[in-house]
Amino acid sequence: MKKLVLGAALVSVAAAAAVPAFGATVTKRTTSPNLDIHGGVKFEPNRYIQDQQRFAKDVYALKSGAQIKIANKATGEPHTVSVVSKSDLPKNMRAFGGCFEGGICGQLTQAHGFPEGGGEPKTPLLDKGAAGLDTKGDSISIAPFGPGGKATVKLSAKKGKQLYLLCIIHPWMQAKISVK
């Protein structure tokens, strides 16, 4: 049985000034089953736009079978929690663009059925393997900040597996789940 609570989602594609390589920053780890999303945007005309959307931690060490509680605590942006291959994670601006044009971000956006120009996806949950998060292509859309911005999903991947996470709307948002 799939357990998932979702609200409405909108699509907005934001550009990042820089996309750090996965693991390039100080790694924050946690064993808490709470996967929080944080961030906002800073804008200075004729200077820069800085999008700070991110997963709260870089690495989540969670037990197989855990119920993961996802909360969108960002400022009004929709997100996805999508399982991808490590090689799908953009490591520079060129790869960032490729994520949308023929890459995993474009593929999962289409599979979710996000309408052109934004709006709620036709399929908020993509479950490619067993019920829950366990394989590439599993993806959950999370509504913008507010009461609908929450979901609960089972970690169904087996012990020892590494799941690489990406927000297909903000591909610099990258994390990993090490399954215990």
C-alpha cells in the first residue's frame, strides 16, 4: 500500500548562478526520517539572482522501511524529491541545462505531466519499483510552502543501497540516502 499525502504543485524553472558538484560543500548528515526543504531567492538588479532552494541535509542515513516525512519549508516554491542515478546529477552549468533538454529533469517533468507554463501535475507520484522510494524514476511532487507542502513516503530500498535525490525543478538541490 502506498502512503502519500500531497498538495497542489506548480512548476517554475529557476536558473542558478552556480551549481555546486555533489558533495563539494561541507556534508551535513542525519538519521532523522525528516527530509525538509529550505530556501528562498535573493535578487539584486544588475548584479545577481541567487536561488537558495536546498534539501536541509546532504546525506540521510535511514533504515529500510522508514517512513520519510517530507516538508516544503521554502518560500513559495514547488519541489520534487526524485530518485536519479549519480550520473544524472548536474555538476556544472552545462549539465544543468542538459538536465532539462533531453535529460532526467525533462523526462521526469514529462512523466509527472506538469502542464506547460505551470500548474498541478497530472501524476504527483511516480512509482517505478516497489511502493515507496527504491529506484531511479521514483518521484514525488511537493506543493509550495503551506499546509499542502508535505508528504510521507516509505523508504522501500534495501539495506546497503544508495539513493541519489534531485529536485527536477531546482536541479542544484541534490542529496543522498544511504540505506541502513
